[in-house]
Amino acid sequence: MAEFIIHGGRRLSGHHKPPGNKNAALPMLVACVLTDEPVRLQNLPLIDDVHTMLGLLEEIGVSVHLRGHTVDLCARGLRTTRLDAALCGKVRSSILFAGALAARHGKAVLYPPGGDVIGRRRLDTHFESLKQLGITVRTNHHYSFAASKLHGARIVMDEASVTATENTVMAAVLAKGVTTIFNAACEPHVRDLCLMLNQMGAMISGVGTNSLRIEGVGSLHGVTHKISPDYIDAAGFIAAAALTGGSITVEAAKEDDLFMVSRPFAKLGVRWTTAKGVLRMSPCRCLAVKEDFGSAIPKIEDGPWPSFPSDLMSAALVLATQASGTMLFFEKMFESRMYFVDRLIEMGARIVQCDPHRVLVSGPAKLHGTRLSSPDIRAGMALLLAALCAKGETVIGNAEVIDRGYESIELRLRALGADIVRS
């Protein structure tokens, strides 16, 4: 197993260009099975989860040609709708094949999806929504989906699940009639998938809202689509510069996406400006918690978009360890997301874990290097951030977990001045 070796205390500054959005790329790869025509995706992030999805596509007969950050896909030669069990178990996004394959080819057989272990991650919303479109769902050791004729439906999702929304949309675009999805997820990556499907001939309105109207069409055509930059990746690098007293310029920054991140970051003293697609953050003189009215302890909590993304809670928590003051973090989405704070406490952070969902952080704390292991993608990035501002050497094992969501992370951090190597 690979590990990262980091010597902290170096100021990170420079220019950063985020790769394509991981959470947009994964469903877009699946969308290629909705048509027999070629699909080209540009700005593809070269991360392990993407390579796993490409492997799943090749296994079922999709033509895959990867050149740099561009991939050409064609599902005309699809030979099976049964996915590989081992590959399904590596990524959460393998469940997205259910709606697309059932809608386009009438059936699909999948195996339990993998992904980060951050608490229970329900599939009920997927199954119930697909059933309402006319797809028969059978579950045992594997999941079987069958459909002879899909029809539109009025669907109220019992949770604003990103992947369940994407799964339902990809099935509904080929269903006869009109589908309305209420309580749909409206994260930027859901929006981008819908825009891509519309370019392929789908008729989706309400894009970017939690109420989607989909008028089914008989077929979709091919497309060339550029994946939007990853605002989660960009925010991680902004945090790295802020924690080490550096400055950063982020190219191709989408202001609307990062606006939702800017408010909680500003509570910790991290601010930036954005103009003409370029974000600029000057060195933070002093990270400090902005108290609530009446000198009350402030809170950062996550939730479905446009609330603060759960994927950035871990990074914000590390920022709080270096900010003067006290901040309460309330993780409402996943019950195991906060368990990584034990590693930060080992490094010297002053954190009280109130319960599985809430932690109280008091800063600034002097962090010191130690030996750790990455439990999941986002916690792994947070541990990297902590190591960059810690004194001494930190060794982070299980580096492959971080590779699942961050492309060449050590090379990109080193370009900003970090002392980090992979061994």
C-alpha cells in the first residue's frame, strides 16, 4: 500500500487549475449507454474512480478510447447488461447503471456498490423511484432491474439524494410521457449531467432546481461535452494555501459553485475575490472564527445544495484547528464522516466530539507530525491539509483512497511548494 510522506510548515502559493468535477464525470460516463452514437467527454479527471468506471464500461462492451483528459465512448457494441461484481464493489457510482441500462436495453444486473465507509448510504430512494417509472427491481445477493416499457410518473424523493436523482433522470429521459421529480438534488454536478443529457436530445426543464420536469424522448444522440471544474478540489487547494499562510490563484473557477463554499470559509477568516473566471486569495494574516451575534459560538453545518457540501466538512474542520476561536461543526448527512477527528487529536488538535454528528473545535492548535491512515477520500484530503501545516514529518498510509478522488495530488501540491512524496 502506498503512503504519503509530508514535511509540514512550508508556505503554499501559486496557480491552481482544478480538474473536471469527479461527481459530474462519473454519471456522465454512464450516460454513454443511453445512445448508440459516440460520446466524447473532455476535462475528464484521471482519478481511480474514473478508471474503475471505464473498466465497467469496457466489461459490458462499450468502446473506450482515453487520450489524456479526453475519452471517446461508444455503446453501439454493448454485449451484456450484467456488470462485474468486483468492479461494482469499488465505486458507489456503479449503481448509476441501473436506470440507464434498464431504460435503454430493458435490463441490468448489478452488484452492491462500494465507495467510502462514512455511514449508511441508502439505496431505497433509487429503487422506489425506478419502480415508479415501470422498472421491476429484485434484490438478493445482486440487484436485477427489468423494464419492457417505461412511463412517466410524479415522483417525490424521500431524500434529496444526488445519485438517486441522477439514476432517475437517466431512466426518465427515455420513458414515455412526462416525469416530474420533486425534492430532486440540485448540486452543480446534477445540473451538469442534465445539461449534457439535454445536449443529447433529452427534454429536461427546471435544471438547477429541486423540481425537475422530464418529457421523455424516443432516443438520444451523441455529444461532445466538457466537464465543469471541480469546486470541491478547488476549495481543498484554497484551504491548503490558507492553512500555510500562502496565496493562490484558481483558474476556471465557477463563481456560483464556489459562492456556496465562500460563506462558511469566511466564518473561519478565509476570503477571496472572483473576476472573469479567476479566483484570487491573498495570504490570510490570521485565521479567526467570526462569532455569532452576542458572542455566541458559531456553527458550520452541511446539507443538500445550496447548503455547505458534506464533502468539504473535513477540510473546513482542519481550517478551524488553526483559527483563533471556537467553532461547532454539525455533520447532518453521514453518521461516520466525523470519525477521522481522532487522527487530528493525535496531531494535537483541540477537538471535543460531542456525538457522531457534532464536534467542537478550538484553535489555534500547534499540530505535529505523526503516522496516520486515510479512512476515506475527503478525510484523507483533510489529513493532508493538517500535515501541510503541522510541525515535522507526517506519514499518511492507505494513499490509494485519496487517489480515488484527487488526481496526482502530490504533484499538484508540490507545484505550490509542498514537501510531499509518495512511497
